[in-house]
Amino acid sequence: MRKLNKNFWIFGSFFYLYFFIWAACLPFLSLWLTEVVGLNSTKTGIVFSAMSIAAICYQPFFGIVSDKLGLKKNLIWIFIVLLMFIAPFFIFVYQPLLQTNIIVGSLIGGVYLGAVFNGGVGAIEAYIEKVSHSSSFEYGRVRMFGCLGAATSTFLTGQLFNSNPNAIFWISSVTAVILALVFYLAKMEDAHSHSTGNLSTPSAPKKSTLSIFKDKKFWFFVLYVLGVGCIYDVYDQQFSVFFTHFFETSEKGTEVFGNLYTLQIFMEAIVMVLAPFIIRKIGAKNALLYAGCIMSIRIIGSGLAEGPIAISVLKLMHALEVPILLVAVFKYISANFDMRASATIYLIGFQFSKQLGAIFLSTIVGNMYDTVGFKSAYLLLGTIALVFTIISFFTLSSHKSPTVHATTLKKVQKDSA
């Protein structure tokens, strides 16, 4: 029991620290690009497109490698080491490059940030989801710590952004060092290894991995991700810039945004604890549809919002769908696909698909913000997301229990303990 509790707290701490760094760098990235670096919305869209291009190059590779490695820690160590250099990268490399040559700066930034965030986050989440199976704790509950880490980070970031944005990146680098120490304490090989040294999580055979692409359920899942999840991510990229327009000064808007983001993530933590119970009751498909409805309402509502109160309420609605979506995706994968290829399905079907769509949409939508305005762009994006949510009602699978492969996985883990 002590081993299981140890893994729960270790990976809860891991999520806390990783998403502390994530929230320090990404939610305010569009503001940093416009206010500190001096880019317009179109160039900011190019930066996000470059991150998406890099991420889609990484994600299939990360997914296959993750399933091959099982519970080995090699890939996660690479992400942690890269995160330690977040401050030198942003301050001494990224900002000067973006101000000198937007294309070169975007590409180099995409390579680095795409690995540690857009590409790496999926591998990290898939790894800890595997750990949750082997250590018998609920993924949604350990993922809650990520919400708390992000809430702490955004509160701090909101206070520092206007006065000293560089301090945010140095704090992130120090946090990455602490993250390395925490991850070092996780002894997965010792706790769940065969006598021969093979890990308890069986790797997906090549034939099983390839068969994913012949499964229509996989492609219907991808359709949902592209039509709903991708649209929502692109909408949220520059939402912080739009949000500040509702206030007298951008500084006041940034401060309020940071405080709301903190409240939002604390709300996410509460919903994350409840998410496994909710999804068991309504099923993974219905949970995905619920998330799609909330996302569509938030996007359309942003196009109709008048005043700081309305836009603030819409900001907080993010907390009502993100935890459900994150847990539901893993539940849907375990109920409909081979668990031995879960990382591949998650990284390709969910993460890769969203990034692929974002490559094309980020720059196009960024240009729409500059030409027709945020509100008109949001009304169009929200309508598209709603249409695809309705389509997914007929295309997503209604299975509520894990496939035989998940049972096989637990048996192997039990035999190897």
C-alpha cells in the first residue's frame, strides 16, 4: 500500500510542478508576444502555427516510443532536462530571434516549445496514465494536482507579468530542477518489473499499432478532436489578448485575467476530482459531447459578450469542460481501443490531430482577428464546433467498459508485480 501511496503523491507532485511551468509560460504567451516582443496578431498566429508544426512531428514518434518504453523513464527525463533551460531560451534566444526574423524565431521556438509543451505534454500524460493503471490509483485524481500547480503559477504570473516578465521564466527553470528531483524518487522499474527486467506494461505489437488506422472508430474520434477540440484550442490561443480589450488598460486586463485564471484552475481541480465519478455514470461518449457543448457555448458567447462581467463568466466556463474532456479522452480510449497502444492513440488521435489542424487554423484565424475582428471570428468558430459536436453524437462509440485488452494489461501487471 505504501508503494501505491508513494506513486500517487510522487506523480501528483510531478503534475503540480510540470503544470506550474506550463501555466507560467503558455497562458500568457500571446500577451508576452504582443506586449513584450511587439508582434501583431498575424505574427503571433505564425508563432503558434510553428509550435503546432513541431508538435505534430514529435507526437507520432513520442506515442510509439512511449508504448515501446512502457514505464521506463527515459523519454520523460529528456523533457525535464529541456525544461531546465526555459529561462535562457526565452530571454536570450527566443525574444531576440522573434524581433529580428519572425520565421527563424518561430521555427526555433516551435522546435523547443513543441517538444516540452505541445508535443511533450501528451507523452507525459500518457505515461502517468499508464502508471495509474499499474499503481491502482485514479488518473483524474492525480491530474488534479496539475490544476493546483497551474492555479498557483497563474496567480504568481499575473502579479509579475507587468513588472518583471523575465522573473517568470527563471522561476520556471528552478521549478524544473525540483521536478527532476521529484521524478528521481519514482522507482517504477523496481516496483513493477519482471524478473527478466521487462516492464509490467506490455508494449503494443507493430501489427496492433498499424491496425488503429483501419478502425473507423479511431477516425470518428479524430473527427471530434479536429472539429471541436482543435477549434477550441485555436480560439483560446489569443483569448487573453481579446480579454484585455474589455478593460480600461491592458495592464488592468492582464491582472484580472491572471486572477480569473487562478480561480478557474481551482475550479478545475474540484471538477477533476469529480470527473471519474461523473464519467462512470454518463459514459465517455456523453462526457465528450458535454465538453463539446460547453466549448461551443463559450466560443459563441465570446462573440456576443458585452462588458467585463460577461467575458469573465465565459472565461470561468473553461473549468466546467477541461477536466471532463481530459479524463473522458483516456476513458474513451480504454473503452474502445487496445490499451497496449494507448499512448499512440492518445498522442496521434488526440494531440497530433489537434496540432495538425492548428497549423492551418492559427495563422488564418490570427489574420481574421486583424481583419474582421475577434467577435466575428469567434461566432464562426463557435458555430463550426457546435456542428461537429452534433455530428459526433451519431459517430462516437457508446461503449462504457474497457476492452479485453485492458483486462489483459491488468493481468500482466499483476503477474509481474
